[in-house]
Amino acid sequence: MAEELHFGRAAMRPYISQPSLSHRIRKLEEILGTPLFVRSSRRAGLTAAGRALIIPAHMRITAIRAHPPRGTAPRRARDDAAQVGR
């Protein structure tokens, strides 16, 4: 989402529906206690909190892909995106 700045296009990347992606992002925002995106009817932009999470999130995903927990099968990239906000 942070790369696309559009909920519909962002949802197509991990092959999940736009409403599902929106719901997961809102749930993550509730957990964090701060909005990550400024939303309008046509676009979305990152808040300061959203921008602050981009690099740590990419680093975490890269680390998980490089060293998956023992006993787990490698996962596809779309599975990583679906886990955000769960």
C-alpha cells in the first residue's frame, strides 16, 4: 500500500480484495493507535507514522524471507502482505 498509494492497485499485488486490504490496514492503525494513511476518494498518502514504518517493515520482511522460522515452509510474497495487520 505504501508503494502504490492506492488501495485498489495495492490489493492487486498480493491478490487480495481491496475491502480486505483496507480492513487489515485499519486494524493495524487501531493496534498502533495512529493513522498510517491520509485517505481521499481517489488517493491515499502516507502520514509521518506511515513513512516511519516503511524501512523497518521492509527490513523485517527481508529478514523473515532470508531466515524463516524453523519448521515452516517458505511462503510466497503475497502471504507476507496478507499478514500485515492480523
